[in-house]
Amino acid sequence: RFKENISAKSVARECSINEDYLNFIFKKEFGFTVTEYIRKKRLEYADILLKSTDLPISEIAFNSGFQSIQTFNRLYKKIYNMSPTQNRKYKTEQ
């Protein structure tokens, strides 16, 4: 459900546990917080769409669960070391 508007707080509420405790357990088991996991899944999905479709980048961002194109661009560049636009251009040159 990573494409939905979810957060660690909403996941904790659904599990009937405290958000801090959820993040503690999640980080202990997986090495990152619930928020980091959701972000990772969204970026992985966006990267697949970017490489396999011609959808506009804004549509990819929103389809991946991001509420803001600016946030999507910033996080994408941080993880992939290039902007979505640069990555798409690189893909077409291959």
C-alpha cells in the first residue's frame, strides 16, 4: 500500500501500537524506520516506471505515492545521484 497516503503513524494506528515502538522494532529487524521503508519502496517503484514507461515525471511521482514533485525530485536525486529527468535521458541514450 506504499502508493497510498500512509505514514508510520497510520501504520502504528492500524497495528494498535505506539509509533515510536513500531519504528524501534522495524529498525531493529530491518535496519530502517517505517518512513524510510515507505520512501524506499516508492522510489524503487518510480525508478521502474521511469525506465519502463514514457509517463510524465509528475505522473510517476504521484503514481508512486509522493504528494509533491519537489520532494520526489529531491529524494530521487539523493538516492540515484541524478534527477529523474537525467536518468530518463540516460536511459534513452543506452
